Amino acid sequence: MGDKADDIFATFKLAPEEAQNFNIVVAKFNEHFKGDTNVIYERVRFNRRCQEEGESIDSFITNLHTLVKNCNFRDLHEDLIRDRIVVGCTDPKLSLSLQMIPNLTLDGTIRRARQSETIKSQQHLLRSPEHIVGEDPADNNSAVHYVSDNRIRRQEISISKPSRTNIAINGVPLKFKLNSGADVTAIPEHIYKLRKDLSDLSDTHKILHGPRRIPLKVTEVVTATVLHEDLSAEQRIFIIPNLEEPLLGRPAIEALKLVTVHPNLHTISSQKRPFDRKIEMPDLFTGLSTFGEECTVLLHPDASPYSVPTPRRVPLPLMEKTRAELQRMEKLEVISKVDTPTE
């Protein structure tokens, strides 16, 4: 130890046998440098701790265990941690369900909170809309929307037929769901097995992805003639196990003219930009707006006039900006210069 540590050690006034005990000496130094704990302050910190937006439940619980160490709750610390989880979690449904459980323990609270967080994180996959995205390994630009240089090209389309319609595949009628967001046409494997007269199978090396770009198992592919009313086209149809119903992809939909494509293509950035009122609503934020007619301002009967007779001082750094703004407002006739005394 250094000289300063020796001076501090001398203030402990330990008995000779205590001075030789390492644990006692370390405890005394910790007590000296840590100082007294403000229990009221630590309890306020604990009681105000809530789960933050985006914070995991495990991180929230770990921090509660850290805060409770200095609160001196004694035998109640587990019950109070349980209460903070119930009251401080960001999920109101979880909080309500926990309050309805009799004899709720800390372990039970933590287990249910973790289960709730895990189940919520899985819902986006379980409830995702069914889209099929075709992607050729040699063409990385093939997707639901063409993506290049962080910009997305979209077309405004309107479906001129019901969402499901009958399509003949090599003369065999099948009801398809129209899916303008899919790059390929697909049918379930069990339907193909029932209707083997559709066409002969062939191997494919094309890779298909579903929601979140999860690879799909493709059994085989057939090339067939799709027919709707008087229009027909040759299309490749993919056989996919576990597919709920036949899906008619964008190429077939366009070939059979089942959608109307508006010519006004527009490009949007895939990166969110801040909302600029002057750009988005130029008519409202250009020039000086007026009511167009005289307006009557009604005051409360008890209202008393109030004025500031003393001119307000303008800080030197803002002098030029203030002068320019006054000139602009005078030019727009919002204000007028007064050179003579007024009442």
C-alpha cells in the first residue's frame, strides 16, 4: 500500500488481530471509500425504474436486481422486484395478466414475462402475409420489388378481377389467388398429385423465398399454358409442398391482363427522410396566408388590456437576423413602421 493508504489504515483503529485479518481490512477500506448509502434515494431509483422502449425483459430484470442491493428491503426484496416487473413492463396486456394470477412469485413472473417476449417476437413470422419471391442465383436483383442503390421503384396497380379467379392450366381449371407481389406462379403439391394431367415435371435450380426471405422447398416445376377468357400465355409453375392454395404470380397476372398498371411511376427512397412541411405542402407555406375577409375577435368581458411599453433588448448576435425578419414582415404588410408616438 502507499503512504495515503497507510494514513487511512491508521484511522481504522483495529485491534492487532483484526489488523492481520485480510477480509476485515478489505471490508474497512470498502466502507471508507463507499461511504454511507442514502437508502431513500436508492429506493426512489428502484421504484421509478420502468422498462424502456426496446429494452429486453432480461435486461430490465437484471437492472432491478442491481438496484435492489442498496435498498435494504431485507426479506421483501423478491416481492418488490416482482411488483416492479408487473408495474414497470411496457406490455400492458402482460401486466394485466400477471395481476390476475393469485400467489404470483418472482420466478413465475420472470418465466411468464420471458415467454410473452418470445411469443411476441415470433408473431411477425407466424402472421406474415404469404408472398413468394423468385430469385435466380445469377440475378441478385430479382425480388418482389426491384431494389437498386437503396431506391425502390413502384407501380400503382389496381386489380380489375376478384382476388381469386379460375385459370385453366393446360385446359385443367383451377382457382388461383391473385398475388401481384409474387415473381412466380405456384401450386400446392397435393393439387398436382390429384391433377397429374396438368403437365410433365422438370427439375429446377431456381431458388424461391417466402416471407423474411426464408427459402422454400420446391418439388419440381412445370411449363404450361395458362388461359383466362380469350388470353393465354406460357408460364413456369412451381410445385411447393404445404402451400395452402394456388397463387398466380405477377408475370402471369400481367400476361392475362388481370391488373391495370397506371403509367404514373414514382420513385421513393427506402430510407426514411424527415417530414418537411414546406416541401410536402407548398400551398400552405408559401407567401402570406389571409382569411380573405374581416374577422371579429371576441374578448372575455373581464379581459384587461396589457401592453409592454419598454422596448425589448435584442442580443447583438441576433441583431442582423432580427432586422432581416422585421423587414420581411414589413414587406408582407404584416407590420408597419411607426415613427411617431402612439397612445
